[in-house]
Amino acid sequence: MPKALQLSHGQAVIRLREIRARLEELEKRDNLSEEDERDFNELTTEFAEVDDHRRQLERRSALERVRAATQDTERAPASVAVMPGSAATGRSYDADPVLNPDSVEDRRFRNPWDLGEMRTFDRSPEQVGQELKARALAAVEKMAAANDPIRSAATNIIESFDDKRGTIARMCLATSSPEYLRAWSKLAGGRAHMMSPEEQKALERAMSLADADGGYLVPFQLDPTVIITSNGSRNQIRQAARQVVATGDVWHGVSAGAVQWRWADEESEAGDNAPAFGQPTVPVHKADGFVPISIEAMSDAENVTMEVGRLLAFGKDTHEAAGFINGTGVKQPTGVVTALTGTASEIAPATAETFESADIYAMDGSLPARYRANASWMANRNIYNLVRQFDTQGGADLWERIGADVPALLMGRPALEAEDMDSGFNPAAAGNNRILILGDFENYVIADRIGMTVEFIPHLVGANRRPTGQRGWYAWYRVGADSVNDAAFRMLNVATAV
């Protein structure tokens, strides 16, 4: 069977539009190569075949409606006027058996990126948001350049963090379509002039969702936040922390103190046991970076497109590591060490200016049991090596699994590494040495904002203002972090004084 005859009516219409766009693109060229001439002839032949198939389907559809109307009119009472395709025939125009062989719901999401068929004029923003979310989830299953872990991570982000108006879903639909991925790939490869009208339209649609700073949103399936979530972070504090997705400039959470229970007599009035609600907030901050790329590396457009997400995700993950430990909270995340400094969670060693095994046991004992069950340690690798040296004879202080270190456990709990924490202390030098943290890192929240933006710079120039043979990507995104419950942590500060 010829390929054209296998198309549904909707697919035939889409293919006709694609052929027309390609023919118009060829028409704009002054001189056509032999290959272009061959493509032109093949496309015009295919257009005729697909258009003829479309007409046949429409004629069959009209005949089906006539037959249905005739049959139902013969069965209906004379006083009832039955119109072809009306509800009285048991059919509807939306469910035409020839033009639309599938159900309305299936047809709606055959191309989830086509929002032109969405009805919005008589629906609430929440109803529109629900459909956007359903379409986005369907798009995740169909989007190109995505493996199963990425699809799973994207699905979780949409289902868990999208708001009632479908903010994340709308961004997903705008930036995950095949047309947008092709357009973005051509921009990344310096071939913007080769974009089709459909690709240009997809690009403009996505740009309407971006901030007014310019640039182009990274395709949803290549977004660093999605990739980091799917592949796992190299930054171990991110592995343990609570990760959320913010749809605005500030993430708003909800916290509650312990509910006050009581032993009650039968039929006695309940007490006021309501918890005290609070609303922790985590603001998101802008981070940016610049990536120079040689023209030779960009010549392979497919490789550039597939690698860009991994490249940006790696740089993002590495850059954030220091911020999540020592970030000041001013135009950057609040690091966990910064958040705990000066609070009741900061404790001193048992012996001044000394680090010993008793301090580890003291930290474990002072952490409330409700946090201890899910607690992890956080320290520089050098501090863990000091712990290993507390007892070299195999006595009671020996670190569990000291030989294997897989997994690294300290007192039965994960020992996570943070290269940016203090690596030691010098008794001869005065200062604070916050060397070890124990706590439930679910109470340290990292708020990611979906939507990294990239601006493509066509030529980089050297000191003499001449091209260097490189192009560049200027990228920026937003992220925030902070402790939302300091009581869930204990931080050891071996302060020294001279």
C-alpha cells in the first residue's frame, strides 16, 4: 500500500502543510542544485498523491453522513427532523468515523502540542490548566531526544509541582515539541536561516513564555533540572535535600509544629490541639555562565543538540555545590552551614579546640529522634578520614564498614561528602571550624525554577576584534535553597582561639 494511503485525514493535512513549507523554502533559492531539483519533483508528486487521498477521505465521510442520515430518518417519526451528524443520529461531527477514526479524547492528544483545538472561551483557568497538564503528560511520552529516566523525571515534575493554571505544563508543551527541538538545534548550530515556518512559529510561541531578558528556553527534555533529577546529582547535598520546583520568584512551603495530643475521657470536649502553622519561603536567585564552542564542534548539529543538556546540567550541578554549603543568601542560595551558624543547632565539642569520638556520639544523642531516623552526616572527606583514625586498634570507636567504605556509614547513617565544608582545623590559628553536620536534610529545601535560557552568540572576537573561530552560549537560570527547620540539624563547630 502506498504510504499516502496509510495516512488519516488529520495526518494528510499535516503532511500537506509540511510539503508546502518545504516547496516554498526551495522556491526562495536563486539556483537549485540537482538534489534540490530532485526533491522539488518528488515533493510535488507526493503532494498530488496525499491531496488526492485527502479528497477521497472527505468524499467517503460525506457519503457516510448521507447514509447515516437516511437510515435514521427512515427509523425516526415523521415529526422529527434529523440532521446529518447531529446528536440524534448517535454520531457527532467531532467523531466522524472517516475523518476522525479515533475517539475525540484520543484524537485530542494525538498531537498534544497543537493547542489550536483547545476550547478556552467558556472554561475557567483551572479547567484550562487541567487540560494543559494532561496534554503535557502526553507530550512527555512522545517527545524526542528523551530516554525513560528523563520521561519519568519530567512526569514527576509536572504531576508534583505544576500549579492550577498549568504554568509548567504550558512551558513543557511550548519547548518539547518536535518543531521547537529542531528550531533550537538549528539556532545552537548556527543555522537559524534554515528554519521552516512551523519551526519559527514554535520558537516565537516559546519566547512568549520567557522573561523579557531575551534568549531561548532550553527544550524541556534537555532542561538541566530535568536531567539532574533523572540522572542523579553529583552534588551529595542535593541527593539528600528536599528538591522542589518553583513556578515563581519565591517558593512557599507550609510547616506545622507538633500536634498536641491528650488522653481524653469519654464524651469530653476536645482541646485546642491545633498546630501552629508557619510558611517558610525560599527565594530563587539568578546564576549565569558562558560556554565558548568552536565552529568545528558545532558542525555536527545533532551532536551539539544532544550534548548541550548534559553539558549545561554538569556545569549547573558543579556551580551549585559551593552555594548549597556556604552561600550567603544574598543574590545566591543560603547554604546549610550559613543557615545553621549562630543558631541553637550549632554545638561545641566536649573538649575545647579538640575533635574526638565523644563529639560524634554527642551530636547523635542531641538530635531529636524524629529527625534522627532519616538523618545523614555531611562533612569534607578529610574530616571522615580523621574519624577513621580515632581508633586504629579495632575497639569500640571503630567506624562501621571502615574497610569497605561502600556505602559510607557513620554510626549506621549515610556519610555524605561536601568538598566546600572545612577540611580541618588548626589549633594554632583562631577561628571557627564548622566541620560536621548531622540532620534530616529533607528540612533543607532546594527550589529549582524550570526554564534555563540560552542566548547564542554567532562569533567571538579576540583582543584585536577579529573572529576567533568560536561561537558562544550565554546561559542563565534561577535556583534557591535554605533550611526551613534548623531544629532538624546539629552542626559541630570546633572553634579555636590563640
